[in-house]
Amino acid sequence: MQAQKLAAGRAEASPATLVAARSSRQQCRRVAVVASAAASSTQLAPQDMTTLGKSGVKVPVIGVGAWSWGDRTGYWGYGKEYGKEESREAFKAIMSAGLGFIDTAEVYGFGKSEEFLGEFIRELPPGSPAPVVATKFAPMPWSFTAGSVAAAARASLGRLQLPSVGLYMQHWPGYALQAASNDAFLEGLADVHNQGLAQAIGVSNFSGKRVRRAAELLGARGVPLASNQVQYSLLYRAPDNNGVMEACREAGVTLVAYSPLCQGLLTGKYKAGGAMPGGPRALIYNDKRLREVEPCLAVVRAVAEERGKSMAQVALNWCICKGTLPIPGAKTERQLGELAGALGWRLSEGEVAELDRASARVPPGQGFPVENW
């Protein structure tokens, strides 16, 4: 394959060179982008299933984030660009495609995301497989004890109308006055597991040092740390360089990658001087940032065209090839259909290396404020 030849022969080839090398082939054929909905079967190939750390909880290698469902902050355009019915149809498509690992949190939509997900689950036909639900405890300013974690878990289960969830997480580490409560929060997570409220326990936005501490403390309670959910994508690779990826591998913890499409940048729909993200995202993903990432997007686009895939599918498959579990968001059924097309195949080693080089040239983007604390 041309990508492999380029990767082997010219390790430092520029994105422009890579794109030009493919141009003659691209001009000879029209590429059909795979963006249709997945087959109705809920059975995935073994290569498309994985286990969350050492927990024994099995999930697809791609999950779906429900941050946007019922969002009331204006960040995603809920109520203007889409509504509850679109989220319902997205849920149906998730289950139809066999991608039943759905991530939510108590702060998403101020509880609405959990409420919507619980309602959609109750609408499943009798005998249908249920999704593995992941949700999160938020260390709010009034939360300081282990008991606050279990209380939050029960409140989430009430909104979800479920007796337990597949994965329960701490959304971010406690900081400022709550910094002294982090061990208590981990004890609370162990209590949640041991009380049968969750099958697996995870954390989110934890540094490498915090991952090791969490694995140690939870392990002493007989609870394996299953996952650490952090921002990770071709346009944000901080976990590769700040010790998070290394700590997760050492502890046998699954790195769950949120924003694996960089909130739409890796889909190719936004361009410098052209279409831009709306709402608060426009402040982060502005014209300057779009110009910075364009050389990387050019390589993603070229690989996608050679593969007959979409840019989003290539970006998600790259995350899988890096050993992470991406959880892109899906506001609509159409978006879900495209996500499902990232399964059933893998990028070659040469393609992964080519994408690695392109992404390494991207200036660092904005991460979660306390992820390195």
C-alpha cells in the first residue's frame, strides 16, 4: 500500500508530499465514503470487543458519549440544532450497531443526560440486550467524604432508573479545598463497587501519579481500577507525553479517550476561513487553531480517501490502534452511523506511523484544567 511505502521510505515526508503522492490515484476513482448505518445485528467481531482493565466488564472497542444529550449549557446547541428525539434516534442506532457502551455523567445536562438515557433504555423491546452504562461522580464544592460518592451514585441510578451501572467514575480529581479528600473519594468509589452499585470503577482526568495512587488504594480494597478517561486524539496527544498512557499500561488500566474527534475538528467539516464550530466551541477552535491543525487533517484526509473511509472513521480507528477506547459523541442517528463504520478493520502499521508523524507536528491544544494535578 502507498501509505506503507511512504512510511518506510520517507519517515520525515511532509503532509503536502504525502497528499501529492496520492493525487494520481485519487483522480482515477471516486471514493465512496462509508457513512451509512451499521447492520442491525448486535453481534460484533471478537476484535471489536475489549475488557475494561482487569474488571471483567466487556464492551465494544468504541463507546458513545452522551454529553450532548439534554445539554442545557448551550455548548452543543441542544434545543436549536437538535433535541430529545434526535438523541432517542441516536440511542436506537447505537443499540442496532452493537455499540452499547454509553458514557454519561451527573453534570451532563444537569442530570438530563442520565434521565434521557434511562428513559431510552426502558423503551427497548422486551428481551433486547441492555447497554453497558458508564456515569460519573462530580467532586462538587460541598462533597468531601466517601459517603458523598455513594450518595451521588444512588442519585445517578435514580435518574437512570437502573439498579447498577457497568462503570462508575470520579469525573475529575479534587482540587483546592477538596485536594485533601481525594483518598476519601477513592474509598467511596470502592464502597460503590462493594455495595453492588457498579460492576467496575474508574477515574477521569487523572494524571499518571494519580492513576498509580488510585490503583494502589482501590487494589487494597480488592477493587481493580478499570479505566482512566482523558482527552486523547490525533490533535491532542498529551497522555503520550505526560506519563498518563505509561501509568495506565503499567497498572492494566484502559485509557478511555474522550473527544477523540476533537469536538468535530477531525471530521473535516470545519475549515480555516470557512465553516466554524458554533457557540462556546468557537472560542477554542477558532481560525488560528484550524490553521494549525490543517497539515495533520490533510494526512487524515489522504488516508481516508485511500481507504474509502471518512476522516472520522480513520481518526477513531487510529485511537483503537493506539490501545485506547474512544467514546465520540453522537447527537443524531446519522452521526452514529458514521461512527460504526470505524469498526471491522484496522489501519496498517505504516498508516499509524504516518498519522503519528503528522499529529506530532500539531502545536499542543487546550486540555482539561486540572488533568496534570
